[in-house]
Amino acid sequence: MRVEHITVVVPVHDEEALLPRCLSGLRAAAREVSVPVRTVVVLDRCGDGSEAVVRGAGVDVVVLDAQNVGAARRAGFDSVTAGPHEWFATTDADSHVPAHWLSSHLQHASRGAQLVAGTVTVTDWSGLPDHVRSRYAGAYRSGPTHGHVHGASLGFAADLYRAVGGFAALPAHEDVDLVQRMVERGANVVWSIDAPVETSTRADARAPHGFASYLEGLQDR
């Protein structure tokens, strides 16, 4: 697939503290590719200073009052008119993409990928019991058929996204739902391991049954 433009959507619900680093990572990733990159930040029922963070940050802003991560991702992509050679990507506001994140997507797309599902990594385990890190490492598959789906590291052809109906307004697992529909449609999937996205281990989950909830469950096993 030839990619001529990239749109990245970031859903945000009260992310004042972590959003600046997220946007810094995306700016670095955009500088590593030769095509234009648009970043769309969806402020979903934010009551903190998230709006002030994005003001003047060179991003498009969508304001939503749903407190629903699936609806937020959908609103971000619905706000753009995709061309015939558009690549869509999404990450989370508490995550930090590596500088080669988007260039990795383009490389996979150039080889025929329609969907790139990446892995995540955790670098700061402070605040969690030691056994959580070992349990996480023991359970997390990181090979080229890893099968993980993370909203923090997804990319897909815009025409494929539109063809399957886009993100559903789900409060959790909206990423898994989308990928399942893409796979069922016969999409060419790359389970990428070459650009892991750093994500947080915070305990105050923004989405029910998300990554924070998974880590909480590891504490109790």
C-alpha cells in the first residue's frame, strides 16, 4: 500500500499529567516520516487541564462528552476526510510511542499490511509489587504471532477502517472488537514487534477492564 498521509487519534479523559509526553513522542515519530501527519486529540469529558495542554500544540482537537473510549476514537477518525492513500493510527494519552513508530507502520504498509497491531512495554514498575512484573513478563507473548491488541499501538488502512464500520462506542475492548472485524474481513495483519509503545502502570484506570485493570488482576493471582 502506498501511504500519502497519516492521521493519528488520541482519546483523552483527564490526562493533563501524561499527555505532554504522549504528544512529544508523536511529534518525534512524525518527523521520521516523509508524509504529512495529522494528530487528532479527542477531549472526552475532561475536567482537568488537558485542554490547556493541547492549546497551541499543533494538533486538531475534538471535544466530546461521552466518557467512552470507543466513542472517542471513533469521533477522532470521523472528524477527518480520508484520501485514497490514508493510513490511520491510534495510541493512548498515557503512552509514549518510539520515534520509529510511524515509520514502522509505513514499512509494513509498503509490504502489503492493512493492519498493524503492536506490542506495549512497561519501563516504570514503581508502585506495584515485585511479583506483578514477573507475572506480567511470564504471561506476555512478544513474538511475531503475539496476537495482542492494544489501543496504544494500532495502525490500519483508512479504507479498511471505513469498510468494517470503524470503532464501536464501547467503554472497553473497542480495540479488540475493531481488530476482530478487520481479521474476519480478511485483512492482511502484521503482529508487529519492532516498535513497542511504552505505557503506564497507573492504578487509576480510565477505561474499565483495560490495561490498568489487567495489572490489578495480576496482583491478586
